[in-house]
Amino acid sequence: MQKIGTFTLEIVKRTDKAKGFEVLPRRWVVERTFAWLGRCRRLAKDWEKSLASAEAWIYVAHIRLLTRRLARS
């Protein structure tokens, strides 16, 4: 990742006082993206043997998602 660019990783911890569901800042963005990728049947399980293959299928899933959005508008 250092070759690609500079990134800041922030771990958001839930407070110990919280009971039940509590919205955490910006975590919903990651969860939403994983849900979108989970809709792609091939990505629902870890079937890929190589990292390159898994990455390629993630690109395919995102391209499919974006083309459907563009077709709607």
C-alpha cells in the first residue's frame, strides 16, 4: 500500500458503555461496500486460489455495479 499512496488507518472502537446497536462514524461506508460485493455470487465465498484472481473478480463486481448505475441514469 505504501507504493500506491499515503493512507491513514483509523480504528473506531465501540465504547464499553454502549448497549445494543450504536452507529459508529464512517463504518457504514465499509459495511455498505461489503454488502454490495456480497451480492456477487462468486465473491460470496473464498473460491479463488490466487490473490490476483480474487482482485480481478472484485474489479468485475465493481464494474458491474457502476455500469448498472450508469444505465439507470
